[in-house]
Amino acid sequence: MTSSARHSRPGPTTAGALRVPQITAVFWLVKGLSTAMGESVSDYLVGVMAPPLAVLLGFAAFLAALMAQFRAARYRAWTYWSAVAGVGVFGTMAADVVHVAIGVPYAVSSLFYAIVLAAVFVSWRATEKTLSVHSIDTPRREAFYWAAVVATFAMGTAVGDLTAVTAHLGYGSSAILFAILMTIPAAGWYWLGWNPVLTFWTAYVITRPLGASIADGLAKPRSRSGLGLGDGPVALVLALLIAALVAYLAVSRSDVQPQPAEQLETARN
């Protein structure tokens, strides 16, 4: 890509402009909160209205947020995290519908979504030669990225229910299990020099069942191994926490990745 192309007037999904945030501690915190919120919001909507209507509203919100993300010229905290929140809600619904409406066991749906995710990664790697989030700078790469994100949310929802319900671990034990599993890629990357792309996506997948287990553990009644706080209140508190953190990111811009031209200039200096 030429220098003039990089510095041309920004348009929707501008090629050369990085589309996702820098991976920081705040990124993982917001990601974890968004997975928990997606679980609570989905369960709340399904509980207060007809499930088909709830799924339709979830899909509409997800589609609107994703369209806004693709129309943005480059990474913006509010548009990006709104899309993640939309995926969190709709991804949860997609996994739950397969189980509740169709009767597919959690083990089967977990395997199915794992295969879908693997297919996305294989196609992405074969097409773009990289799965790095530091290379999401074209519409096609961003499409692969969001396909992977949707698949991780759907699979993580099914896996979380698989351990908590099918395996009878309960939400608290499931959360502890996934928290322990989360430390493996983190430790491997930090101390053992494991591949950063592999460890990132492994951790990204695990955050979904971790967040879902925590949300369900807080919201579900005590008869189902929860604390009984309710899906609505838990969803509201999580949404407020996410809004506060995203507002901080939007103002501080601490998670904005350097653009290629900026990286080159930094290297020269």
C-alpha cells in the first residue's frame, strides 16, 4: 500500500487503518464484562418477552452495531465495544436457541461451534496468512475477525452451560475452572514465550465461558447454584461498568494501536 493511500481521506473501513484495539489489561477486563453482560441481557430478554421476539431484537441490535463498526474509518472505542456487546447478546441467544428450541445437547452444540470456529480460523489463515489482531486493516480481514468473535461467543456459551449444567459443576465451580484455564495461555505467553497469536485466541475463547459462568452464578436462583440477584440487575450493573471503562478508553485513547505509518516513523526515530 502506498503512502498516499494511507494518508487519503478516511472512509468506511479504510484500508490501512487498524480496526481493533491494542491488547491491554483494560481490554481483557472489558471483554470479560461484556461476555457476562451478554449472558445476563440475553437471559433477561428471553424471560420478559416472547423468545422469538427477544432473538429478533438481539439480532437487530447486533447487526446495527456491527454495521456501525464497519462504517467507521478506523478503531473507535464506542463503536468497537458496542459491536462486542451486540455479539455477546446475540451469540448467547444463538447457542441457547440451539439447545432450548431444537433440543441439541450442550456437548453437541459445543462441538459444532468449535468446528465452525476452526473453519473460520483455517479460512482466515489460508486467505490472509495471519490471524494477528495487529493486522486487521482491511474489510476482508475485519470480516474474518468478527466471524471468529461470533463463533467464540456461541461456543463459549455452550461450553459454559456444558460444564455448569450437563457436568453438574455449577456456576461457581465452572467459573473457577475457566479462571484456572485462563492462566495457562497467559503464563505460556508471559514466561515461556508461546506464540502470541495462539495464546491470544485461546484466552479469548476461554473468557466467554468464564464470563457467562460468573454472570449466571450471580443472577440465577439459589436452587440453580446461583446467588439469586436476577438477570436484570446483574445486566444493568455490568453495562454501567462497561460504559465507564469504554468512556475512559475513548477519552484516554490508551488502547489505540499505532497506525502503520506511525510505527514506521517511530522506528526511524
